[in-house]
Amino acid sequence: MIFYHHGAAIQPSVMRVGRTYVARASILEEDGEATSLGDLGAFASKDGAYRFAIRCAFAFVDGESLPLPPFKITAQ
């Protein structure tokens, strides 16, 4: 689903990785500039990851700092 925020088109997405869901977002601004925010964080639920991707994209468009994910995954 595509959301519009202050003239920018935002497409949040979620990718399953093992037992987690990874939040991502792509943004197309009014001037045609495209930005991918990449992997934003890992979540236990698909819905949680999707909502976080939207929050991050809105913050990016508003020029605010991106919110921190609930936890970090470290290599073992």
C-alpha cells in the first residue's frame, strides 16, 4: 500500500527473515527523488514491522530523526 505524506509517496514493506520480520520503506518525493531507507529493524510480528516502517518514513519526510527499533540483532 502507498501512503502520501506532505506530498511524498511512501511505500512501507516487510520481509520475513527466519523467525523475524524486517521493516523497510521507500520514499518518492514530489521532486522525483527516490530514497530507500533500507532495513529499519527486526520485529516479532509483521504488523509491528509494517507500522514501524511507516513511522520511520514519516519522520524522514518531516526531517526528524528516525525512531530507534525496539532491539538490535548482534552477530553470534
